[in-house]
Amino acid sequence: MKKTILALAALALVGCAKEAARTEVVEPAPVATGRVVTITAAIDPVTKTAYDEEGKFAWVAGDKIGVMVFNEETDTQVEFVADADGAITTFTGVVPEGYKIGNYASYPFEDHSSYISNDLVWSKSSSEEYGWRIWGSTAPDQENPLSCTPLLGTLNEDGQSFSFKTATGIVKFTVVNVPMDVTGVGLNVPEGSNVNGWYDVSETGYLSMAHAVEPWTDKWIWSSPTELNSTMEFYFFLPVGKLLAGTTFSLVGTDLSFEFKKDVEVVRNAITKIAPITLEPAPVYTLDDVLGTYDMTVEYGYSFVERAGLLVLEESDDPSKGNIMITKFAGISGKQYGTFDGETHLLTFDCDDIFGDNPYYDNTFVDESGLDTRIFPYLALDFYSDTVIDPQFEVLEPGKIQAVADMCGFRACTEQSWLEDSHNGSWPWTICYTSLIATWHVEEPGSTGEDMGDPVDVDPWTE
């Protein structure tokens, strides 16, 4: 096979992007049975200066770019892979026989078979037109989100080198005290603006809202906090243009949404920093906020008995098994160890534990299949959501907790049925709830006697 050397002047970052509710499939490149081609990529110093304070701009071994190739019938992209780290390095790929190197190359070029993709690729829109595609859904590297910055390389006049430049603008949002239930963020723009889709770069050399082939008005970043009350930064890679007043930025997983009151310019090769959004910090609870005796408010499922009673949480008497324990559930005494995390607000117990003795063991009861429940001497805490899960409660506020499961309660069992037979036990459940909220029990005050009536004045000394 013939080996060809091409010189590339390229920028450097690393790759990331999303699409809600639709799947885009890029036509596959021709089978790699051609000549090996090695190209050299160098960092564009102008672009590096523009972004140096915000991220890392150097090729990393394994980085992939998509180089356009063509023959008399079709255009497509071929994957080239960086051979080493550095501001200047070589990329190697296989160009199919009969194809020539085209006018463009793009980065990132990783995984564009899913509706979530960080890539910039040459692809066909649903209207059968071709354009440079950025996805509506992205999943960036949380440690280095700018590694997803789209780059577009253009073939120089010498026909043997490319120059890579930033293909989009970058808009940065910062959120302080991100709620733990956030799974991502969304950007939705009014008609007249657009933020993802297919774009024609023939006149600009970069993606522009004004040169959309088929645009969309929503874009998403899928990223979740790893710590309570953390500060997160979200970088949207957007076609150059204007985010119109009325654009909304939302936190997925919550009902929080924030609206632009004025237009915002999206500038190529620059980061536009949106004023930070600061939310109220979530509380951090302590054991004092959860220990105590609770009244249970429940809705019943298919139960042998309908019983609520008290729930008691105590500090663990064996720290090796956890920092908390249940010593009473539905008014029935037993013991189950668990862990309380004040940051996540969760109390979690082990589904493989057996809570205690079954007080109904000596009762005569035969279920619908004819099975005598007297063969089940123990009770196990059963929390069920599609399958048996670890019993878990969420702290709603000090002295108020909620079961986290579709159903929860007690299953009568033997050690073997619960521990060795996929958490099996009696049917129906001994006690089954479809919802459970518990609040601290308040003792009713004792009698303080009868209130005195008004004084009666009597003068027996006079008539």
C-alpha cells in the first residue's frame, strides 16, 4: 500500500454533543481497504491564545478526526487517529482505494451513532440535504468539558495541509448549589434562533445560525452533580448567531427554568459567560434530625393484615453495621441496621437482612394457594420497585421521612426463602403499603384537671 504524508495545521481540544427524542445515523464510511495515510496536526496559536485560560489545547493520543474523502460518485468521512500526545503530532487513517482527500476535516469524531453525541460530522438531514451536523444532546467530559469543542479543518491552497479552527461559539452557564436530582440542563430558543442541526459552512468556514440546512431550537447537556451544593459549569457549543430574548435555560429533573430578558450574541472562537445562577443550598441533616419515634401514615396494598403503628429509629449499637437502626416498624419490634447520609438525605438498609420474629407465626392462615403461613417464622423488610431493593427512606424535613419504593412492608419468610431464594416469602405480604410517610410522634399531654369556674362571693354575716 502506498503511504502518503500530508501536513496539517490543526487546533486542539477533545470531543462532546445531544439530541432529544430522535436518532440520527451517519452513513458508514466505505470499507477500510485502501492506502494508509499519515497526516500531521499542529495547534493553531491564535485559537490557543483565545482559550488557554479555560481548557487544554493539545492533541492526545487516540484523538479522532473525520477527514473528508471523495470519488466521482460520493463524499464521506474517514477516521484518522492521533498517534501521540502533543501540540504537533501525526494522525493515521486508511483512505479507500479510488478516493481522494477532500476539503474538510472535523473534530470530535468519536461516536455519532446515538442521539447523544459530542461530534461534528458531515451527514444527511431528514430532508435529504447534507450539512455539518452538531447534535442536540451532549454528554461532555465533566473534568474537561472544553475537550468537546467542535473544530473544522479546511484544506489549504497547497493541497497538502489543513488548518483547523473553532467551528462554533461557546456559551458558558454556571449554577451554584446544583440540586442533587439534576440530570442535565437544557437550552430552548424562540423561533428565529437555532442551536443544533445541520449547517452549510461553504460561505463562512464555521457553523452559523444564518446558514442552517435543517435547524432545531433545543440543546441539552447530560451531566449530574456528584456532591451536595456543588457548583457546576455547562459549556454549550452553538452555531454563531444570536440567542433571542425569551431563550430559557432549565435544570432537568427539577421545575427550575430561567429566561433571557435580552438577546445574547454567540461569538465564534470565544466563550460568552452568562451571569451565574445561585440557588438556595440544600440542607445537610444530622442524626438528631432523624432519630426518634414516628407515626406512620400509609396506603395499603395486598396485605394479610392492615397495620401501621409506630416506627422507631435509633443510633446504631454496632457501628460496624451502620450508624442507624430500625428497632420498630409498623409497631412490631426487631432490628435492622443501616446507614444515614445527611448530604443525600437518605437512610439505606440492607435487603439481605431479616428484621425479626413473625408475631403471626402461630396464627392459622392459609393463603390462596393453600400455603400455611405458619411455616414462616421471620419477618423481612421488603421494599419493591420492579424487584426487591434495599429499604430506603428519604428525609423530607427534620422528623419526616418517606419510603422510596413502589411498595414496602413486611414479608413473612424463612432464612432460606429470603436469603437463598431471591427474597421470597409468604403471599400475600404480611403487611404491604403502596405509600409510607412517617412523622415524629407527639405524645398527647396528660390531664391537667378541670378548669376552675369563676369565683362565687358569699357574705353569710349579713341578711
